[in-house]
Amino acid sequence: MKSNPPGPETEIRNYPNLLNRYQRLLELTSDLAATFDLDTLLQRIVVAARELTDSEASSLLLYDKQTHSLYFEAATGSLVDGVGQRAIPADNSIAGWVFTHGEPILSQDVLNDPRFYREMDALTQFETQSILGVPLRTKDKVLGVIESVNKTEGIFTDEDVQILQTLAAQAAIAIENSQLFMQSDLIAEIVHELRTPLAALTAASHLLQRSDLPADQRTKLSQTILNEVQRLNDLTTDFLELSRLESGRTHFEREPVHLGGLVQESLEVVRAQAESKEIKLETEIDPSLTPVHGDRKILKQLLLNLLTNAIKYSPPESVVTVVLRSEGNEVLMEVRDTGRGISPEDQKRLFQRFFRAGNAQDEVQGTGLGLVIAKRIAESHEGSISVESTLGKGSTFTVRLPERPSTGATTRPRN
């Protein structure tokens, strides 16, 4: 890992420059400590790494315990349009070696380094010559790796290693704090939401202990308990899914997805629910649509969330329609219902966590997270979701997905 150490005269001559670099490091790390949005934080870290090491590009990878892989989460320079959320093996790459051993690597000639993962250059059309990699280490674990690629002038030095290690130490703390901040915010909200069903369960349980309780009241209380237990189950399921999406721990498998087939599959899933209310399910699908690039399973979840919502909030003997069409460079997936509609005031808050429209929250069971999850999934596919609604006439939810997503797509949603 060692480079040739500079002589005493060179060290003296470079001292003012080194002092300026550490002064700049202090400024940058202070900025990181005040950043709690994870996407913004990761991008600022790689920008700082590139500047401090005077390199052509920098990247940051985080480890995913479920897949045992390192994923590119942020990058600068020419790497931005290439690495996008790609995974590399933790046991057959320079970054993997840094992560596994928890030590820095300075590889001045990667083409002769057996640890170099050559497939990334082929995928990104980037020519890697040298790599400086350091671990993102907290007190008790390694979160990932920061890499600086190709020194702009000369070669990477031990000073570069030291300054990048210092940056990485501060960056790891900032990343962990950001993740904890997001989790604590969401946990506080879920605890608040859990209080209502728990209070209902407590009251019903106490009343059921009374020996003089009439049989019909006992039956009603038993049904209340069943409903609230189901509500708790739905809340925890949606909470866990939203937590994974917002923390960036959901890594999507990108593949061509034919939305027409996906729509038919989803309609079969909800058909029994629709038939119980005599709701008719219809489609308007453009057969010439090209596949979109995304995770089929996750996109199906998005559509199911919209369909179940439409059926829940529609009156008996109404119609729910799924439309697939193109507009410009986007594929539009619309779910239309002829239900009660949503007021303009409620539409502004519809995609906020735990919000439920005022004209339905006492009549229809739900968690208030389904639309938030749908929004996160759409945005993670570089798309968007919107609603148009008129009270008494129904609602249309429109998901817009790019026909050709950028190669630097991220799975972490925008806030």
C-alpha cells in the first residue's frame, strides 16, 4: 500500500499545501456533521473525497447484509452516469478487500492488481488506472468504503491516504447519525399511531372480563379485537416496508418489465375484493407500449397499493379502471375510480405518512402508509405519482415512469 515517501525538502515545500488541505478538511467535515438527509450527505462525502485527494473521480459504497454485497450509493465525475446502485462482490474486489479487512488500499496500477473488479470498467466505460480506498468505520463496525480513482497529477501519496482516512472517519459517524435520525423520526410516528389500536384492545379486553356482559356485546367486542389486531399487523408490515425504502436498504433488481402483464396479474389478486362489493374492474392498455426498466415485484406492489385503495374507497357497483399509455418519453399507469373523491385540502397531504382523508378515515380501515410507499417506489424508479380528484366523482392516481431510465438510477427516494 505504501508509496515512495517524500524527502525532507519536499515535505517542507509541501507543508503550506498540506496545511490548506487539512483546513479544507475541517470545513468539509463540519458541513457533513450538519447534514441529516442521507442522499445529500453521501453526495457531499464523495465530492469532498475527490477534492481532498485531487482525483479524477470518487465513489462511496455501502454494505448490504441481506445480499452480502457492496452497493455504489454516490459518485462524482465520469462515474456518476455509470455506477448507479450497482453491486460488486465483497470477496472479489478492491472495495471488498478494504471492507473485509477494514484497512486502506493504495493500488497505483490496478490492471496488475488481482483484486481489481474489472467488470465495473466495462459497465461504466471508465478507465481506472489507480485506486485509493479506505473503510467507512464507526466504533464497532465497517459501513462501507470510500474510493478515490485516478490521481489528477502524479500518484497517490501517504498524505492522500491519511486525509481520506480522516474524512472517512467523520463521514462514517455522519452516515450513522443520519440513519438513526431517519429511524427515530419514523419510529416516533409509528409509536403514536400504535396507541389508538392498543387503547381499543385494552378497553375491549377489560370489558370482556365482565361476567354480566350481554352476548351480543361480547360478540361485538370480539370483532373489535380482531379488527384492531389486523390493523396492528397492517401497520407493522407497512412500517417495515417504508423503513426499508426510506433507509435505502431496498435494492431493486433492474429488468425490462411489461406493464400490461403486470396489470393483469394485479387485477387477479384484487378481483375477490372487488367482487365482494360488486365493483367492475376494467383496463385500457396500449398494446404498443415498450417495457419499462425496473423491479417487477416492487412495481407490482405499487400497483396493488393503488388498486386496493381504489376498491376500498369506491361504492358498491362502481368501476375501477387501469389505464396504460405513453406520453412523450414516459409510460403512464393510471388507476381511476368513481368513488367519493378527495377534497383539494386533503390532496395536498395525501402522500404524507399516516394521513387519511377526512371523509373516509372513520369508515374505511387503513394504515395511511400505502400511498407513501407507492410514492417512494415510483420515485426510486425515477418516476412520480400524482392525483386528480373531484368530490363525488372519483379520483385518478397517475404513475409516470421513464421509458429509458438514466444509468445512474438510485433506489433511494427523494424527500
